[in-house]
Amino acid sequence: MKKFALVLGASGSIGSAVCRELASNGWSLYMHYNHQTNRMQGLIKELMNEFPKQEFMMIHADLTDEFAATTITQSVFSLDAIVVASGQALYKLVEDTSIEDMNALWKVHVQTPIQLIGLLSPKLRQHEVSYITMIGSIWGEAGGAGETLYSTVKGAIHAFVKAYAQEASYNGIRVNAVAPGLIDTKMNGHLNDDEMSSLVSEIPLERAGKPEEVAYLVAFLQSGKADYITGQILRINGGWYI
């Protein structure tokens, strides 16, 4: 039987890397996006050509919309796994952060994904083993000046994973988070060369990570080879935060 995963934020650098890696491991995918329609269409075409026996479906939804979780749920049928790779950055001091900024971050990172997990959990429970993997952040553990609200919502994701893993364990649902450090994505495009070099100099492995490396860890958690792991925040940061 085919196995299906829903990937939130499939159009992002990490989300698209996750889609490619899961597809290479035999997963059929529901691929959620909000912006970058052309990129999503190209990714769908690429995966359909490479893996013709699997299914790949696009789902459009704005996670700041109050009906987003319901909209996505209506497009999902069989489901074995959820990967929450959706997100948006916010580089502001707390005193410069508006209520609108706070609401958007909370909905995109925390509220809508958790609401969606609640709506889709009956589908996950139909399987002996199923998976929820959320993309957290180094800042959810260490905190980052100038990214206080972003750090806050990532910390909330980590807290949710630890609690929900216990709540869902009796239903065979493994719940984990992957917490990347500095990854070479468009989200870090605001950094100039000197700022990037300064950050890299703090990392023991002396480089930024690749989106594919995050995807490898997500795929491992859903491979059947990591089924004794649940409720964990797995760091992937080159030794930057230990």
C-alpha cells in the first residue's frame, strides 16, 4: 500500500528538500504551499516524472487564515505522516513588533499546525505507527536577540512536541522536532557576507548546513528505523549549540 505524508510549507527551501527526500523513500505527498505557485508546479512535475508510481498533490492555503486547517483537512484522505516545515522569519526588536506580526507568527508556526494535527489525528491513528515531525529551531532553545518573537514560537513548537508525544503515544504516533541551526536558505538572505562569515566562525563544523541535511533527518525519523524515538528535539546545527 502507498504511504502518504502531508508536508506543510513544501515550497520553502527545507520543505522542498523534505519532499524530494521523502519521495525518494517511497512516500506519496500532499504538498501544502501559500506563495510560489510556479515553484510548486515545477516541483510536482519533477517528482511525478521521477516517481511515476507515487502520488503528488498540491494544496494551497494561507496559514494565517482561520479556515486554513479545515481547508487542508478536506483535501487529505489516507495519511501516515505530517511534516510541519511551514514558517516565516521576523527580524525585529520586541518594541518594534506589532500585534499583527505576533498574530501572523503564532498562526503560521503554532496555532494552525496544531489545529490541523488535531483534525487529522484520527487518520494517523488508523495506522499502527504514524509520524509527526516539526521543524523547530536552534533559537527555540537558545533564544536569539533581534528574533525574540520568532524564538518564542519555535520554543512553543518544542513544548508542544514534548507534551503531545506523551498524549499521542498510546495511538502509535511518534512526535518529534528537528531543530536546525544556520541553514543555507533564503530565510538567511538578509545577512551580508561579513555577517554570514561571523556566524560561520562560531560553528565548530565551520559551515552552514544544507536543506538536504535537514531533510535526511526528517526522513530517518519516518523511516521505521527510529520508531523508539518520540518527544525529542533533535539538534542539527554543526555543533553551534550543544
